[in-house]
Amino acid sequence: MSDGDETSRLGEFSERLHSDDIEVVCDALSDYQQAQADTRWGVENRYAPLDGEVLAVSRDLLDRAAELDEEHRERALSWALTMVWHLGGDEDVDRVADVLDGDPSPGLREEALLAASTAFESDAFKGGAVPNARLLAAVRAVALDESLDARDRGSAIHALGELDLPEVEELFIRLTASDDLGVQVSAAGQLARPAKIRAHRDLLQRLVDSWPEDAGPFSGDVRDAVEGFHSTYWKGTPLDDPALRQAHFDLRFPLGDEACLEAFSTLLRSDDPAAVGIALDHYASWEGLRSALSDGDLADARLPEVLERAREVLRRPISPAEVSALNVIGAEHATPDDAGLVVDVLSRTDSGAVRREALWVAGGVLGRSDTPDPRLVEAATSLVFDGASQSGGTRETAIRILAEGLGARADDVLLRALREGDPDTRARAARYLVKTGALDRHRAVMEEAAERWEENPPARFLGRSPADLILGTPHSVHWEGHRLPDPDLHRAHRRLRLPTADASYHEAMRTMLHSDDPAAVGIALDHWWDADGAVARGGEEARGPARALVAALIPGILRRPLVSPEPGRAHLSALSALSVAAQDDLPLLAEVLDQAGPVRGRVLEIARDVLWSLGESHPRLVQALGDVASNETVPADERSLAARLLEEFRCDNTDDVLAQVRGVSESLETPDEE
């Protein structure tokens, strides 16, 4: 958008914000909220440059609450509180307290509590500073009000959770004894925060033991907090040294940042492989060290020591802690110098978990290496074809890191996997070959492999058929899985599946449409009408070269007798093509309707949909509908539908045709619209 356009848009929005019409102001605030909601998709709030004006207008509405007429007051205050929730601060505490003290509706109470949470989060109340007494009392009153439901009280508890005050903590303890399970869970959730869990763990343990299994969506968070993050790979492994056991407890339930880091260092620097592994797991996991510290930068400062300790572990022969060491290095922190360590680990381990973590490190090494270490490539390649590497996703991980780390240099390995692998391996090899552009390098080989799969396809990967990844989509709509035996038709079908629509595409379409093979004609019709076929490759224009031929084929196909009560695949392809072709050719629809026979009902449904879409008919179609409506051998529901379409979509000859219909039957029941 040009600067001029943006200035104009913001100017128009500003005018609406300052309108004398309260509904216009509310609509503007609604637009701001929608733009704010859209930021979750990674876009900027287009009205953000006017945040100051939005907040000022919202505060003015709250200040004038008593002057607003009853008709607009609720909506205006709701939007104003929403803006304060997004943009407000500690200077809004009295405004929010006024709303809560005024016996608000449930909707306004919820908005006010959200705004209160913003006020309590502001810098003015950090570090234990005492907040506005009125707002604190008002929110506290909601939390204690047993006449309110658990949702409202939970919102109040959540807002108070931003405050580090003894009286607030005492309130949470009191509310854990509430008769309302939802209130219990909300209060317990505040006491289960990392800074508070150590002091209240016994209370919380008693609580969760008393709760039913399904105590609400947030009860699991409390249960997890009471359990604490043990480790990733060392659950069930005891620490024999009492000092290490205490350090582990202090790390899971810290008394503060300093104690947490001291416990972490004790474990990391110990000689016990399990203790070292637990420390490395705590560093690697989002549930571990960072969740326990108030400042993530404190954890970042320990990274050099952590990585050095992890590599030291890997240099030891068969260290029990190597899986944790590999996990903490991962692809993110791997360097080309780690290649030898990874090769050594892969050569000596028989653990699926160790292999998998080693491969992720290998992926990071390959991604940062100008010249990949051949030993590492060979080690990863061997796992693609090693029958012992099926467990834990090892083989799939090896394929992925080779493809992503080597690109085209992994082609030989992936092509071999495409030919020799089990169904899962073939599927993943196909996915990564296509992703790295191998179709441009090895199309013939890959298409040959894919064609062997079509009747016995390998496993799907990420919901996609590997054959479709290579050959293209769609195969067809109504002929899925059918292989054309004629070599020329088979080649033409393969051309239709490629992603472009040039002269060779249209030649292939004509070849199939001109053939005597009903399946080839049906597949070509599917590609012509389906939005994922011709249109996806060249837009609506891609249908043009074959339009006349398609229109000529449809009537003949639909005249063929049915071999069962329901239309077969050839009829379905022709009917689908008719629904598209008729949009620009109502006489074609009339011609088909004249001769439709066993598929007349389907053709009438197409006529209904096309007429509803176009909003107008054609004299030729009017006559065809009249012939159906006046034919007493036609089922009554089809005659009624034809008569209704005659009435709704008129042409110059409609009255004459209707007279003809009435001459045959004085009354036709009109079916209910679906």
C-alpha cells in the first residue's frame, strides 16, 4: 500500500473514532479489535499507528459512562474495556474499578477483569509494589463472590496472579478450599507457578489427590507442576548421592533463581552420568531450567559450559549420558567439528534413542559444512538401509537430514531408497526427492518407480500419496487408480498430471478425448472440469482449446444406457463436465436434457444449479424444460422441478411453454428446495 493510501485509510479511521455517533465509534473500535486479532497470523495491526487515539477515545468513553444512553452504553463500555485490555496501563485502574463496582453485566465484568490484568501487569506494580486499593478490592470481591460462576471467579484469580503480594497469595490458599472445583483449580494454578510451587507443594499434592481425573482443562497443569519436570531420559533412574538428590529436588522446585542455578551447576559438574544427563535434559527442555528461572538470559549465559560438558560426555566411550548430551547439542548448536563425535557415537550405539538424537546433530553438522564429512554421510546412509534402524523413526530421520543437509548430493541415496526401501521409506524418499527438486534431475527414474506403485501404493506421507507427489495431481476424479493400458494414452495422461499447461498439455488432452477408450475420455473430462486440473495449471483459459470437443462428447456419453441404477464413472465424468460447460452454453444443457433418459434427474439438478448461478435462462432450455414438465411418463418430482425452473427463470417463450405444460397437467407439485 502506498504512503498516500495508508494516510487516507488512517485518516478515515480517525474520523470514525472521533465521530459524534457512538455506533460509528464502536464500529471503529470493533475494526481495531479485528485487526488486532489478525496479528496472530503474523500480520501487523493496520491501525497500530493510531494506538494513542484508540486508547484516548476508549478512556473518554469510560470516563463518560454515566452520560451514555442505555441503548449504547453496554456496547461502548465493552469495546472501551477491550481497548484498555490491549493498550492500557496502571493509569486505568480507577476506570476499571468503576466498572467492577457498578454491578456490571457478565460480559462487562469479563472485559473489566481482562483490563484489570493489564493494569496489574504494568511496570508500576512489578516487584511487589502495592496496586490501586480500589481495583485490588474489586477484583478480590469477584474472586470471593460465590454467587458467580467459576469462569468469572477464575478470570479474577488470573488477574490477581500478576501480583506478587502476600495478601493475594493468602487469598489463593483460601480459595483452594472452595466448594467449587473450578475455583479450586484456578487458585491452585496460581500457587503452582515456579516461584510458588516449592512453598505450596504439599497443599497442592493433597488437592490433586482429591480431584477427579477430569477436573477441567487446567488441572493437568497443576498435576504436572506438583510432579515437577524430572528429566527427558532419566525417569526412574535414582541418584545415589544425597547431595545430588537434593540438587535435583532444588532444580525441580527452586526457591529462587540463585538456588536454581546452583542446583543445576551441582548436577552438571558432578561425576555421576545420570546427574549430568538430568542437568542436560533440564537445559534442553522448555519445561526445565528456563521455565524455573524468572529471566531466560540467566540460562543463556550457561550455554558455553553446557555444550562443552555435552561434548566431553560424547568423547567418553559409551557414556550413559550421551543421549542427553546429543539432545542438548541438537541441530541448533552443532558445528562441523562435531562430525567425528557423531560418527563415533553412531558406530558404537545400539540404542534407537541415541541414534535418533545423533542424527539430529548430524543434520546440524551437514547444514553448516561447506564440504560434508564423508564418514558422517556414510554413517547416516547406512541407517537408511539398516534393518535394525526401523524403531524410533531412525530411518526416516536419516533420510530427512541427508536430504536437507546435502540437497542434490543425496540423490543417489534417496533414489536407492525409492527402489529398495519398505513402504514407509519409499514414501519419505519420494517426499524429500520432490522437495529438493530431484524431479528436474531424475524425472524418468522417479516416474518409473511411481508408476509401479499406483496399483499397490506405499504408505502416505503427511497425507500425500508418494505417487501423486511424483506424477502430479489429480490422477482424475472419477477414475482414481485406473491405469490406461494403451502406451500413447498412458503417456498423454502422464502429461496432463504435470504442473504446466503448454501446447503439449492441450495435445495430450485432445489425444485422450479423441480416443475410443471410455476411461481415457473420462479422465480427460475430469482434468478439464476439475478446478485442480486444467484451471490450476493455466487458469480458465486452459479449458478453452478443448471446450468444443468436450461439448460434443457429453451428449453421446450421457445417452449410453446405465449398467446399474446409479451412473457409472463415464456418466459421472460427463455430468461433472456438463456442470461446467453449461455455464457458458445453455443450449448444450438443453440438448442433453432432451436426450438424458436415465440420468435426467441429475441433469435437472445441474440445470437448477446453473440457472441459480446465472440468474437467466435461454429459449432453447426453456423448451427443453417444458418438454420434461409436460411429459406424463416422466417421474412427478422431475416434472415438478422442471416446472419450477420454468417459472423462476423466464424468456420470451416462457408463457407459451407454460401454457403447453398446463394443457397437459393442470397442477404439478413443486418440490421443497433442498
